[in-house]
Amino acid sequence: MKSVGKVINLFVSQKNKIKRIEKESFNLDTKGIKENKYYDTNIHRSVLITSEASYSLANKHQIELPFGSLGENILMDYNPYHLTAGDQLRIGDVILEISQNCTMCNHLSKIDKNLPTLLKDDRGIFAKVIKGGEIKKEDEIYLLS
């Protein structure tokens, strides 16, 4: 087990709300993030993880984005985009398993027409919850596999 970074920010989407909600912590089980609107919809896409490197890349191209704009649930200071399906991260009590790369959403082009192309390999990765528990801001992130 190797420490690789920290959680910077946490977000959830709630039904009938456009703006994502920033959280100090949230609880997860094998169906996903309990208070997220996508809870129990697709376990392989339960958690979207994004690196601050994505925001830095957008910034370098004069695209200003507030955290949460990329649809992430977990924003970290570790760049996980090299991880492959099956790799595992432990954050707090939770164990997440990388399941797939994030596909581009049309809403990103509404922010800036160049954003989908710019972040096509750097928007985020999806993970499923292997072991539930709580994740908090500033939690250490450990690479298990």
C-alpha cells in the first residue's frame, strides 16, 4: 500500500438540482454514494474521480473552471488517469476499484467548445465501491494494486 495523494474536494449531484453540492464528507456502500442522485444506478460508474491536473490543463488553455465543473465526486491532487480497470484505491475506510475511463459529456462543450477535445483523456475515471465507509476532505489516498 502506497500513499499517493489527498482528497481536495468532494461533490454530489442531487435530484432536481442543477448545481453540484460541495461536501466535507460522504458515505458510500457498494451501490455508490448514498446521497448522490446516481446512487444504485450503475455500480461500475458509482464514483467519478478527477485530478486537479485536469483543471490545471484547462487553465493553461485559458478555460477557467470552478472545482466540480467536470462532474466529479472526488477531486484529488493525485493524477489517477494512468490506472487501469481493476486497480484499487483506499480513501478513508473506502476501497474503490477503477472500472473505466470517463467518456466525454456534451455539457462540457457548453462550458467551452474546446474542452471535450482538450480533456478527452484527462477528464476523469469511474470507480465502483468494493468496501463502503466514509470519505472526507483531506483523506490520504493509497494505491493498493
